[in-house]
Amino acid sequence: MLALAVARSVALVAAGLVTLVAVNPADASPTNPEYSQNSASYVVAGVNDYADRNRIGGTGAAIDSVVNGRANVTATPEEARRIQRLGYRVIRAQTEGFPAADAGYHDYAEMMAELDRAAKAHPTIMRKLSLGKSYEGRDMPLIKISDNVTEDEDEPEVLYGAHQHAREHLTVEMALYLVRLFTEQYGKDPRITRLVNSREIWIVPDMNPDGGEYDIVGGQYHNWRKNRQPAGDGYRGVDLNRNWGYKFGCCQGSSPVASSETYHGPRAFSAPETQRLRDFVLSRRVGGVQQIRAAIDFHTYSELVLWPYGYTERPSAPGLGQDQQRTFATLGGILAKSNGYTPEQSSSLYITDGSIIDWLWATQGVWAFTFEMYPGSPDKGGFYPPASVIAEQTARNREASLLLAEYADCAYRVIGKQQQYCPR
Ligand code: CXA
Ligand code: CA
Ligand code: CA
Ligand code: CA
Ligand code: ZN
């Protein structure tokens, strides 16, 4: 991103725009409150000379490029009106969806349509439900896949979650892949059929629909991570993966500062989105027994399989004895072997407090993993790999996702302690 910004500045200098203070949308800090106020892309026609460019720049809008008398600008609605009052024709540029080159990704509307289509095509094994609404009022879809899907059978339940972090769009594709895998291969692939018959599979494809839509507004990326709730001091966004209620804000693994990328919010579960998923998970306690036994929370990027705890470097800690730690590490190793990721305790990456996996394990006893998906390094696209990698990089987690569902009956099997811990 830095390299791109430099290249663009050079282009601006070459175009004679040196006197403009052009804010490149790529460098506009995502935590700059001015920028956060719904800037969008516009095309301004009739931009022929230096004076035109300066008049437009003088409104506060950022000129991103000028080609054949048309300027592409990033502007707030007020700045766009100012340009119009100067007598220019202002056209709202692409305002919806991913940049054209990445159209293979699903924006929120496309994701919902895909889920509706799948539910309609497989009504006996799939239901599309809702966790409730995000801060901005978007429905947060919840998918259940199982035979006898309208019944609550006494079967191990598994949870796959995606997109706590707005810019990690590949994770939504991962969730959609799992929906297609379990529905389309049912009755065809015996392994999938067995899992759908003997498990209750929950998929949350979009934990952060507001952040995800904001990240692609105007058909360009904004490098946004958090949700879109006002955070104080004119800033927006709580880091959802620091807002969970176990050891919240305990250990310098998150920030109390509203502008921070890892702002944990004023209190645990202050974000509507974490509240929604928390309430759903708590609703899966039946007779005091949590039905969800295993979970993967998908993120990008770094190609890692991570397990609790994130808040401490100690391998064992309250609620995580030696057998539990060995089970996490062994199962994590098995999953990582299947996808080629690196397995490690989450805190060996860096300390995090208030993450979902710490909460799922410590308070609900769920064998919870974070997967950091493709790419392994920033030079392969970072948070924005091209849509051409979607098929391969989601299928890459087929085996790990199935293994997790299979081990959900008794994860202790991986250390040979099923008799002791899962008597029947
Ligand atoms: C992570 C996730 C869960 C527990 C510990 C660490 C990594 C994750 C994060 O910081 O929340 N990394 S990411 N996806 O780049 O934000
Ligand atoms: Ca069932
Ligand atoms: Ca059940
Ligand atoms: Ca069944
Ligand atoms: Zn993430």
C-alpha cells in the first residue's frame, strides 16, 4: 500500500498537481474521523486544466486521477455539492460492491442472495435464520445444516464463524464454500452425508456486515477492521475480536483508545454484533450443557491455526489444564497438517485479550480455533488477495473443516483419552 501511494504521488507531480493537497484514498487513515464520514467516489466532468483542478481541490475533495477531462475524486457529500455549485457535472461513481477486478467476492447483498438460493435448493437440510441485527441494522445471517433440520437433535454441534474483521473478505467466501460443500455434497459424498446426519452445523458467514460494506464503499478498499459503531472522539469502530467477555482488556492485548485498530470498546459485549453471537451461543446450552463442542473462527491472513489462550503466554492456565492444552495442540497440529498452515497457541503470535476463542473455551468449553487464512505473506495481496484465489484457498480448508466436525464428538480422542473424558 505504501508503494502504491508513492507511485500515485509521483503521477500527481508529473501531472502538475503538486500544489494540491490530494489525499490519496489509499493513505487516508481508516481512523481519521473526517474520512470516516462516508466519503465516496465521484467522477467530475469538464476538468480540462490546472485551474479546474485547483477549484475542485479547493473544496476539500481529493483528486485521485484525471483522465480525458474527467476527474475521479473522493469526496464527502458536502464536498461533492460544493463541486456541483462551481458548475461541474458530478457523477456518483460505482458505489456498490467490490472493485470491478474483485467482483468474484460476495458483498453483503450477494452473500444474502447466495444463502437464500442455497436454503431454497436444500430445504430439508438447510435453514437460513438470523442472529439479529448489526449496529447499522443489517441482518446477521445464521445457517443451520443438518438432517431433520427443523428439530434440535441430540448431536454434537459445530460452529464456523467468519468476518469479525471487516477487511478479511476471504472469510465470507470460506463460509459460503462450507454452505455449498455440506449442502451440495449431501447424499453424494458419504463422508459429508455422515456428518450432516450426525452433527448440527452452524455457520455465521458475516459477523461484521457493517464493517464489510464500509470497507468496499465507493468500489474501493478502505483497509477497515472494526465494526461501525461510534467509539467516541468522533471515531468509529470496536474491534469485535477484543470485545468478548473473558479477561476483557486484561493484559495489554487490546486498546482502551477509541481511535485504535484494536479498540476493545467501553465494556465487554458493548458491540451489538458480539452480543448477537454471544446470545446465540448461550442459547445452545440445553439443560446446562453447551451443545456446541467445536468451532473455527475464520480470519485472514498469515496461514495459521491458533488455539487458546490468547491473553497469556502460559500454555496452561485456569480452565486449561495439561490434558486440555495437549488436546488443543494435538488437534491444532492435525488440522494444520491438512491445510499446510502453521499451528501455534494464539499468544505466540501476540497477546490478545477479549477474543472469541478465549471466551468460547473458558466460559463454554468449546474447542475453539482461529484460522488465519491465505496469504502467508503480505506480498501476496495481504487482506485483499485477487478473487482468482478464492476457489483454491477455500477448498484448502475442506479437510480441516470436516476433521473438526468429526472430532466434535470427543476432541480428547486425539490424545487417546476418550474413555476418561467422554464416557458413554
Ligand atoms: C488472533 C485471533 C484470535 C486470537 C488471537 C489472535 C489473530 C487476529 C487478531 O488479532 O484478532 N489477527 S487478525 N485477523 O490479523 O486481526
Ligand atoms: Ca439433525
Ligand atoms: Ca442439538
Ligand atoms: Ca441426525
Ligand atoms: Zn481478523
